[in-house]
Amino acid sequence: MSSRTDILANIRRSLARKPRVTSQSPADRLAALRPGVQPSRGRLPADRRLALFMAEAVRADATAEAVASFADVPGRVAAYLARHNLGAALRVAPLTRRDNIPWSKQPLLTPDFGPPRPEDSVGVGAAFAGVAETGTLVIQSGPESPTRLNVLPPTHIVVLRASAIVGTYEDVWARLRTERASKDGPTMPRTVNWITGPSRTADIEQTLLLGAHGPQRLHILIVNDLKDTVADGGFERG
Amino acid sequence: MESTARSFKENAHHALGDARLTEALARLAHGFPARRRDAAARLPEFDQLRDAARDIKDHVLDNLDVYLDRFEKQVIASGGRVHWCRDAVEARDAILKICQAADARTVTKSKSMIGEEIAINDHLEAHAIVPVETDLGEYIIQLRHEPPSHLIAPAIHLSMDQVADAFRAHHTDLDPARPLVEPRALLDEARTRLRERFLKADVGLTGANMLIAETGSIVIVTNEGNADLTCSLPRVHIALASIEKIVPTLEDAATILRVLARSATGQEISVYTTFVTGPRRADDADGPEEFHVVLLDNGRSALLGSEFHEMLRCIRCGACLNHCPVYGAVGGHAYGWVYSGPMGAVLVPGLIGLPEAQHLPNASTLCGRCESVCPMRIPLPKMLRHWRERQHATHESPAIARAALKVWSFLARHPALYRAVFGLGVSFLASLGRRKGRFRWLPFAGGWTSVRDLPAPEARSFLLQWRQRNPGTRT
Ligand code: SF4
């Protein structure tokens, strides 16, 4: 007997010894995709979601600032690098090109859209969403979004649209299912990365240190596009 | 991993005399419980989420065969493979075969308790493949050839100078003049070494906190980011998981994630929560070409439907360890196998057999703190009692305890004799300990009195006092 058959047979035999404690069928549960208990603190209108997102991200040791438009991004990035004495070389996810960030406005910055390299010191990526309940960034892998950009460079800067800040994790799944729907149903990207604050460890005598393997600094630039979006951001599950 | 659970008593005795360990455990007792309490207090829905998390796993366990089958279908549909393994031997071989097919020389690893369970590192080494642990704590204990002593803080038992010694012993080109007396210096040293290993690895081996049946995704949670480097840089990604890690949907994963980090470290959520579905897509910028899930049973299907069924809800958060007075006194290594603390005391006899793990169900005061903090509401004390009952039924409890219980049960059936014997004993003990109200030493109780005092009893037994205060009631 194959191990697969054997394991499944053992499971069925064992389960037969005991009455079921739940009544729903797996098929129903998979079809319903029902959200569970969602923290009330995430159920907010769009502008307050932005404020909560920023507060929670900062609690998790990230830094965050809101900017008025994508045109402001290069200036803010340059200022951030200067504040932290970092060089002007940037490894930028090609995905950010959709936002038409005018990098040439800061001639000192040298953005490079090629594949991330181990020696890169600053990575700039684009978030698919932000989650207000815990200040979590959601980044998808893809042709223009290399996953290693999230963890290789010691400084990670992420550009996030305020309209992409949702209240809860469940809102992320709803949006992801809608946007990635195909004729065979939704398809997950290879990775969906939830990132909440910079990398850390407490493995040495319980001392909290930032920058374990991933970045020591996580800076979030939130482009406030709320005035351009309809009513309540449009990403909340109805 | 080889078990030393049989020697729990000696291990514990040894641990109690280890001053550095005691200091480390005191740090743990001051940190985790308070942080968990604060995180729970910050989320009004926390207890409701615990109920919901419990219900999710109850539903999964009721239908485990259906969900595993669905998970496998989705993994295949996204371009990955599932390897079903009955036991440690099969899982080791499955992993070795994948590594050999990839011509692997180095395998980077992110923390996996299942990896410890099947002792995968020894197996790879025996076949000339170098496994490199990348979680900082795991890396340290790998250098020291030790097992983890805590579910989420594997090197919790070590002091900074022990870590520095391990680095000096293994990083032979390390400048002897370079000071390693700050945690940051130690982290920098490890980060640099491990960066090189990450970049050269052929295969990345990770654990999985959950498997999602809906999408065929695996969920990996870390604070360091090491799992992301492990599963993104090498050409092959292997995820190692046990069969009970399934949840039905992405929504269900979200519910469990809300209680996991809060219970474990008191964070709102861990820094990196990564959902991996299959290998890289044809046009992806990066990612491994192969994705394998090694699915391990190793005794779990036999626990289903038994009185230990509910143990399979465990999400390995470590809260029960952090709140356990026995774990807090002896640490994880005393338990002698992969899992320790209350969850280990229940799970280990189920996985390696009661005779080998006979002392573990007794390594508990049944104080109930573990159950009160368990995010999955697992009735740990009840299950410890089940093991004790089984032990008694199968004559595996110590002869002296069995004899004492026999005497007690005889006396209990003969009330007059009971009163006479215990009344005598109580007044005798009370007269011995009268001056201070406690004993520093008692005949036959050296195991207790060598590390703590025993309070001396009242001069009159409870029964006697009861009758004197409530004349006329039957006792
Ligand atoms: S038994 Fe409960 S508290 Fe202990 S590790 Fe498992 S889930 Fe956490």
C-alpha cells in the first residue's frame, strides 16, 4: 500500500471511533469562504484606516509618512536616505513604474530596475495593500516584483497607495480574489508576503535586535490618493 | 532525534542545579507572559478569536482526509508535488532524494520542529549534504549540537558568552581580538556568515505553520526573514509539515494568525507571514523552480479520535511553556525529546510511546495555567491525567506509587482506620515541623526538600477540624 493510501485509511479508521464535533461539510466551507471574527478596530472609513495603519506600523518599529502624490516620492526618498546617511543607489521593483514616479527630479538618486543583488543597500518596492488592523504591508511576487527585494537589502522602502489600505486581513483576500480571478477561479501568486515592521530577533538573551536577516529599517511612503477615489476606498468587503 | 525522556528525573535534577539556565528561564518568565497579557488586552475580540480558532481546527480534524486530499490537488495544480510520509524514515528519505536529484551540497533551513522530529540534519550530513540552520537561535544550537529548548526561542537556555564561545569555536577565521560581548556584535557575526550560506544554497528547507486546503498554499511565519531567504534564493524549496497543519481557507488562516503571535511573543503579528503557492511562475522575477511539500504523519493519525485528539489543534505557539511552573524550573532539555512543557508532556508519549516518555505526564502540577492561556483551548491538564490513567492501567506507574495508592484506597474504604492512620500521621508531622511551620528535610522526601521547603501540616487533620466545626455531619 502506498503511504498516501495508508495515511488516509488510518485517518478514516481513527475518525470513525469518535462522533464528529462539527456539522458543516468541507465543500460548503470551501464554497462559502466565510470571514471569521474580524477585529472591530479595523472596521473604519478610509481616512481613519490610513491613520490606524500608520500608528500600527510605527508600533511595529516601521516608520511611515504620507505624501500628497507620486511626484513627491523621489524627494522624500532622498531626504530619508540623507537622514540615515545612506548612499544614493536604489534597487527598485519594476512594478513601481506603473506609478510614474519621477526619479529624475532627484538627479543624485540612481534607481536601478534590474534584479536585486546581495550588495544592494536600499530596496524600493510597491505594496499590493496595507492592512490597518496591524500596520501590515501586503506584497505579491510577480514578473515585476522580485520577492528577494523584501529581504536582501538592509533598508526597505515601500510605496503604498492610501486607497489600498484595507481594514482587515479578510479584506485583502477579498481584493486578491477579485483582482486575480481567472476562468479557473482565483490564482495565488507564488508568494504573498505580509510584512509588519523590520526584521528582528530576540534569540540572544531575549534582547530585541532589529535587522536579523531581513532589513533593519522599513520605511513606508503612503501616497494619499484618497481624494481621487470613490467614497470609501472601494476595497471593503460589502 | 534520540530521546532521553526516560531520564527526565536526572535531567531535571541536573537542570535545577544549573545557575545559567535558571537565570535564562527567569528572563523568559519575566518577558513572554506579560507581553502576551498586554497583547490580549489590546484586542477585545481575543477570546472570541480563540473560540473561532478552536472551531476551525475541530472542523479540520473531523474532515482531515478530505482536506488533505484537496490540499494535495491544489499543490499539484500550482506546479508543486506532495510527498506523503508515514514516519520519520520515509520523510528523511523523501527529502534526501529531492536533495540528491538537485545535486545539492548545501541546504539552508528555516526553523522546523518536524525537522527536529525526524532528525533531518543528521541524515543529510550522513549523505554528505551540509544542512545550515538559519534562524539565529537554531544556528547557535546547531553549532553546539543541541536540540532546541523552546518551541519559538530555541536557544533560550543560553547566555551571551555561551553564544560567543560557540562562534569562536566554529568560525575559525574569526579575529580573536574582535570583541563579542554585545548581542548586536553576535548578531552581525551570524548575519554575515549566514548571508554567504543563503547565497550558495542549492535547496531551501522550511517548516510550515499552516497548510491551506483552498489554495494549496503553505504559510511560514518568522520574525527574522530567514524563511523568505530560504524559500526564495535556492533552486528548490521543500516545505516540511505534519498532517494536522491544515486549515480550510485563507480566511481561516487569518483567524489563527490573529491568536498565534499574540500568544507566542505578544506581538500583534509576526514580522513576516509568507503564503507560498507552488514554484516560480514562468514569468516571475525570482523564486525556486521546484516546490515540494513533505507531509508527515508519524503517529498523528493514530491520535485522531483518541482521548488525545484535541492535542492536534496545537499551533506550537509556546504559550503553555511560558506559563508552566515546571518548564520554568527545568527548561526544555530536561523533557528529553523535541517537544517540552505541557504540550510536550501530552504529545511526546503519543509520538514516541508511553514507556519511553513515562515521566513526562507526571512532570506537571496540573495547575491549569497552560490551558488558561492556550489559544486553541486545548485541555492539557485533562490529557495529562489521561496518560496517568493509562499508565496506571498498564502498570507503568512506579511500583511505590501503585503500592501507596493501594494502601490509600484500602484505607479510604475503611473510614475509621483512615481517620486513625492519617490523624496520627498528621499530628506526628505537625509536631516535627511545629517550630517553623515548615520542613527543610524529611525522611524519604529528599527529592522535594533539597530544592524547597515542605509546609508542615496543621496539628489536626482536615476531617477532624470539619467534624469539630460541623458537629452532626457525617464524614
Ligand atoms: S498546546 Fe496550546 S499553548 Fe501550548 S503550544 Fe500548543 S497551541 Fe500553544
